[in-house]
Amino acid sequence: MRAAIAAVEADPDISVALVSKVYPMRSHTVSAEGGAAGVAREDDSLEMHGFDTVKGSDFLGDQDVIQYFVEHAPKELTRLEHWGCPWSRNEDGSVATRAFGGMSTKRTWYAADKVGFHMLHSLFQHSLRFDRIVRYDEQFVTKLIVDGGQVRGVTALDIREGVVRCILGRAVVLCTGGAGKIFPFTTNGNIKTGDGMALAYRSGVPLKDMEFVQYHPTGLPGTGILITEATRGEGGHVKNKDGERFLVTRDYGVGKKAELGPRDMISRAIVQEIEAGRGIDSQYGQYALLDLTHLGEEKIDSRLPMVRELCKIYAGVDPVYEPIPIRPVVHYMMGGVDVDIDGKANGVSGLFAAGETACVSLNGANRLGSNSLTECLVFGARSGLSAVNFAKGASAGDDAALAKVGEAEQGRIDALRGKQGGGETLAGIRGDMQKAMESGCGVYREEATMQQTVRDIAELEGRYANLSLEDSSKVFNTEIVAALELENMLDCARAVSNSAASRNESRGAHTRRDATARDDVNFLYHTLCHFDPAGPRLDKKDVTLGRWEPEERKY
Ligand SMILES: Cc1cc2nc3c(=O)[nH]c(=O)nc-3n(C[C@H](O)[C@H](O)[C@H](O)COP(=O)(O)OP(=O)(O)OC[C@H]3O[C@@H](n4cnc5c(N)ncnc54)[C@H](O)[C@@H]3O)c2cc1C
């Protein structure tokens, strides 16, 4: 939506098709709780935000991108307020900011703990002012139409009718979100199936840094529902079964930051506590505790109302009186479609990407909480502008020839719908994929299990060919959508596992038990994963360094 607004504002003559597989307000952004980062206070500076992000990324973030990001973050957040976003305020009327992990001062803007909801609403409402933003809701994009190395639009399955249509355009911006659903236990909504990553990958654009998968330290056991980092920003404590604040009492590398250390380190600390027998048993496995009881009811109700509600409903715990059960949970993909600072995809002209589906290299090996919502604004806007500039000079394709791509897609989908005869089920393949990903590409990784996951996922792609489906109806056939999503997830899972197995060091969220040190001599590069019918092909890309030289990451 930010890209679409930037595009129509930049050029009075263009129109934008906003295509979404769900009603736009149901995008995953709506569930973001904690906040969006941008320098706002006098004791803060762009340099500090820049360095925190570089350090958080374990020196794998591109420093030109980070510089651009921190400069534009406050401008974008202010602009969003002008479009209606109700940021929480301090007593004196200035914008309130809260502490977030890995950030050296309070710089996370928030609207209570319903930040994504308010941000998405503001963007959506503003987008309605432009009749040149034409919405295509509940249309599932199945393919990028690429002709002579240039993207000409997309094919989309109208979920209501079961019909495939071509939506043509001179440029395409992918803003399709992450792929957390390739794992069994995630904070991500069911729609986060890596579709955009797979679309770009199959069209010849490499996926970058896919091995870096962020575990958030505080998810509810069982459901994986997120308990926002704002709980720790507001002063919450992480404890083991003995009530010990192990991030304070033991050496987990977070130093004085304690609960406000970065996510990768806290997730590892919790896993180690559990492995040392200091976790608490439950039917959903072992967990640790997040204690907010000392914050008091008033603070919890004003700053963290949704957390209280979620805990009561989904864990049967009222955080005003009892600690919350928590365990690390898959949350975010640092990797994605390889794009440059303009959002331009590597290898297909006219294609752009922004937000979680893209890897513009802001987050490197580990994202800092609250940088991602701001990333959607800053690089959404920039990629929207880049797309307009490209579209102005681009020729239109041959409509009749392009329509043939739509016919072929319709044929492919008709053949898949209600397909009988294979012995494999959607749930069976999806479950095995998720199990394989957790076992090889979890918080801690090792050569043998990663290699096993690589083999398992390759085998699952074979099994997918024998899929049997049951629903042959056309109207709102959710089974065929799930089948298309599973195909996309398998591509993403393959890219994650192959990229992970190739990185023989520990950096950020990629932590190996059998290669525990970071190795800048051999591995200070971005991993590129190219699609090849014979299996993923890996390549490297330089990291853009700048004023901050890599150093040991200590807090
Ligand atoms: C529970 C939770 C809390 C979070 N809290 C925070 C936070 O406090 N601060 C922060 O910075 N980050 C947070 N994050 C991360 C952040 O919210 C996301 O990274 C970000 O919102 C992603 O936005 P996006 O626009 O890239 O994708 P999304 O919001 O996921 O939107 C993707 C869009 O693409 C569409 N789409 C996808 N595939 C297709 C297809 N095949 N065809 C058509 N349309 C398609 C979808 O319909 C949707 O509209 C949180 C994430 C989660 C899961």
C-alpha cells in the first residue's frame, strides 16, 4: 500500500493494481504489536540507530541501505501520523517511544500494543483517496508474466470464481510478506507462505540470505502466538523454573542489556536453560517464563492491553498476577528476493520488491525488533517510486501473446483442482516439511541435520507431484489455494535449507553447534540461491560495508 501510494503520487497518469490474496486489512502486518523504529528523541541520533542496526545484523547488513533507512524512518513515521496513525504520546504531547531489543535508547514508536493494526488502517484509508489505486482483493497471484527478461504483469486466480486472469502492467512490486509457515511453530498467520519469494525465484531472481530465520524468544507454547517484545521494553523479566533471571545472572552475551538483548541471543539463552533442566514441563514441551507482575495492572492495561487479552484467552494466565509461559518461536525471514537499494530485483527488469518478502539487506543475519514495520514504509515508498520511473520508459508487451500465459495457467490450475490418483495429502507433505525444517534449521544447527533436511525437502518436492486433492469445486476452493501455497513453501524451504547448509560459521540467527565462531575471512558475504530444475544453485554477493568495520558482537 505504501508503494502504491508513492507511485500514484509521483505520476498523475499512472494507475496501480493492488492485488492481494486476502482483503488488505487481513495482511499479517495487522497483527504487529510492539512498534516501529525511528529516531525521535534528543538523546538519540541517526548514527546510533545505524550502528545498532549494523551490530544487530552481525555486520551482514548493507551499510548504504541502513544509512538510507535510518534517515527516512522518522519522516515516514511522521507522514503516517499525518495520514491518521494515532501514535501514543508523552505527557508533554511529544511522540512516545519505548525500548526494544538491541536498540541503545528508546526509539520505537507505538500505538499501545496494536501498532500494525493502526499502521495498516492508516495506509488503507489513505490509499482509498486515490481512485487510480484499483483493488483486486482475494486474487491469488500464481505466476509472474516474464517476456524477454522483462516482467509484464501477473496471472491471478480469482478465489471467488476459480478463474485465472492476467493483470498486465509495466512494472510489478512484490510486497507479499514472509514465509514463517514453512516451520511448525510460528507467530506468523497462515497466509505467510512465501508466495512472492517463490514467484521471483522461479522467474530467475535469486533469493538472498535465506538461511537467516529469526526466532522470537517469547511465543505462547502450543499456539505460537506472539507476546510482543514491548513486554520486555516496558520492564518485563525472563525467568527459569527457579524464578532466576538468567539473562542477568548467567553469561549469555547480552551483558547489561539483559532482557533487552537482541532476539537471536535471548532465544539461544532460553533453549540452553531448557536443555540444562531449568525449563518447565507442559504438554507442548518445555517452556520458560515472562514475568510482568511487578509492572502493575495500570501499566499493563495502558501499554500492553492486547498482551493481557491474548494471555487470558490463549494461555489461561492473567499477566497482572502470574508469569506468562513462553518459548522461542519462528517469527521473521531476514532473507528474501534479492533487491538493490531501489527495490529493483536482480535479474528480471521491471520487477521490484519491498517489505518482508524482499531482502534489501537492512537486517543482515538478525533483524532488530521494530525495524521491520518501518522498513515496509521506507522501502515500500522507494520501490514504488522506482517502479514508476521504470514504467515511464518501458514498452508495453504484446497483449495477445501475454494472454496465452493466462490460458496456460488456467490449464495448470484446472488440472490440479480436485486432482485424484496420487497417494499424497496436503497435510502429510506440509507436516513433514515443517518437521524437517525445525529439525535442521532451528535455533541451533549442525552439519548432519542440515544435510538431512536438504535431502528431506528435495524428496518432498518429488512427493508433491503425487498430491491428491478432494475438492473439485470452483467457488472459494481453499484447498487449491493451499496446494499452490505448499508448492511455494517447498521452494522457500529448499532455499533456506540449502543456504543454511552452505554457511560453515555462526552469525546472527544462523547458529551452529559445530562451527560456533563467526568467520569474517570466509563468510562475510550474502548467500544467493538460484532456482535450477536440477536443484538450488548457490552463489555469493559482497556485503556493502562503510563506516563501521566488523567487530565482535558483544553487548
Ligand atoms: C505477530 C507479529 C507481530 C509483529 N510485530 C512487529 C512489530 O511490532 N514491529 C515490527 O517492526 N515488526 C513486527 N512484525 C514483523 C512485521 O509485522 C512484518 O515483517 C511486516 O508487517 C510484513 O509486512 P509486508 O507488507 O511485507 O507483508 P504482509 O503484511 O504479510 O502482507 C503481505 C500481502 O501480500 C499478499 N499476498 C501474499 N501472497 C500473495 C499471492 N500469492 N497473491 C496475492 N497476494 C499475496 C497478502 O494478501 C498480503 O496482503 C511482526 C510480525 C508478526 C507475525
